[in-house]
Amino acid sequence: MQDSPTNPDTPQALIEQVRAAAAARTPLRIRGGDTKAFLGEPLQGQPLDTREWSGIVSHEPTELVITVRAGTPLAAVEAALAEKGQHLPFDPPHVGDGSTIGGVVAAGLAGPARASVGGVRDYVLGAQFIDGRGEWLTFGGQVMKNVAGYDISRALAGSMGTLGVITHLSLKVLPVAPGEATLVFQMGQHDALEQLHRLGGQPLPLNASCWVKDETAPDQPELLFVRLRGAVAAVEAASERLTREAGGQRMDNAQAGPDWAACRDQRLPFFTAPSPDVCLWRLSLPQTAPVLDLPFAQLIEWQGAQRWLWAPASAATQIRAAAAAVQGHATLFRAGTDGAPGVRRFDAQSTAIHTITRRLREAFDPQGLFNPGRMG
């Protein structure tokens, strides 16, 4: 797309800033609400702030599509959707006050429902962004369709701002499910994983799960929480069955709702660092992975596929070896107060993924202007 000064929806100020940086070969640090600055390697470059480029461009409730400018606060997008009984199904985390929708896509983070409904990239229909030459490009659209070659709009999800400055996003949304219930089971980690494997093989409206033990309160039991969502009849039938056959207890939705939001936003007691020198690690594993032989406090989501743990940076080799042994990988999500010097944030990429990633960056940001070194 060619930019036009007469088009009010042209991000002219952002385009000019990128072009000036390209001419001067000055790296740019892209930021929205700056709530996820801790992700990845330390940020470098001159700030490029997207928050002024904000607003909902269009929302077609009957088409299940919303188009927004990237600097729009996530809270504003969710409020607009809620007015129409809709939501972003992947539960985007509010990592901090001021999260923007562009940051949601760039970080690629999803909340408790991710294992059941898909991740961020599954809901990106189209995007516009400014590349490293200052060109304003358009990919995708506002409908679901098959494409040939790279689906660049979806490749932006999780790219951490290394491909370009996102300006617009078209996202698929869904109606809020009419039925919801949360069940809690008292069981250890091994039994909880076995329970989740059994439930996953049954026709149940399973939407989210969370197993946790509060290490700060030794008297507290180990608990598995399971959220059901869907048609009211299906949720009620599944809830009654699991209460009767599996010993679950149903929680009041008024209590469970804030608890799930706290899990999504990492505000549960578990996510408070037990000491300043430990790091929060995120392990991405197959759902069927067993209990890992790691002596660290854990919280488990996504039916076993996402596991959080607190451990010192010096345990990096041990943690990554345990994840690799079950065909998974580990990310140093939040570093301790010392910044974990010498420990890379992300696992090394395979040769194939590294080659694809390098070629994409060379195509869209040949000078390496955007968030240099962010992903290692």
C-alpha cells in the first residue's frame, strides 16, 4: 500500500520516523504500553511509540471481525466487544496496565483457554505494518481464507516487533459462550495430568485448566481447576458428570471468574517471585508430557502443555534438558533482579526455523532496525 497524506487513516508520523531511522541507520525500539519490555533480550534503540495511533476502525459483529489500530488499549478493544456479547477467545493476558492490541499480537501470548481455542495467530485475519524501508504494507484481509506461501499477517504473532511496526490488525472474534462452570479437584501433579489426559479424550466442553500448589502456604492442598465453556446444556451435563464421577466440586462463577483472570494476568500468588534472585521459566511441552524431574515450584496450564516454574538462572541447562527430553522447550520469561547475565532467553532454533526467520527479517527489515537482538 502506498501512503497518502490525504488519507486520515495513514500512519504518516510513524512512516516518517521509520524512514528517518532507515536513512540514519538508527535502530528503533518499538513499544506500545511497554508492559512486555521484560520479554526477550534487553531492548535497544530509539523509542518508537505506537500509542498515539489508536482507535477502532470498524467492528462488524455479524461478521465476527474487528479492525483496530495497533496502539489501541487492549482494555478498550475488549470493552467494545463485550458490548456486543463477543470476546477474543484466546484470553490475551493483561501483563500490565496499558497493554495495546499491537503488543498482544507482537508478543504472541495467550491465556488459559489457548489449548482449547488456539493461539493469537489463529485469530489474525489481516495486518498492515511498516517495514524497514518505511513502506506501508498490507497482508491478509477481513475474512478467513486459504493462502499460498507465507501468511505474513500471522507471522507477526510472536515476532516481538522484529519484522516491522504493526499499524492495523483485523481479528476474528467469537460470541461469549452462554454456559460456563469451574470445577476444582484436590490431587497431586501426576494425578492431575492423568485426569486432564482422560478429560481431553472425551467429548467435553473443556476450555481451560490450571494445576497449582501454593508453596507459600504448606498447609494448602494441591488443586486442579478445570473450566468448562459452551452451550448451557453441555456445560451443565459435563459439570454434573465430573462432580459425580471424578469427585470435582463446582465453584461459584463470581469467585472463579476473577481467579481465572488472575491466572491469565499472572496475578496469582504463585507468580510472586519467592526471592529476588530467581527467574520465572515458561516450558512449552506436549500435553502428554509426564511430571518433570525438576525440584522447583510449578504451575501447569493448557492441559499440561504450558508449565511455569521459579528457578535460578544457573538451572538453565537442567531445565532446558528436561524440556528437550520430552520434545519441548524452555523460555526464561522473567529474569531475576540481576538480569540473568549470560543466560539466553530463548532456546536455540532449529536450522530450518532459523533459516526461515532470517529470510523473513532480511526481506522486511534488511538493516535490522527493529528491536535488534530482541530474540537473541
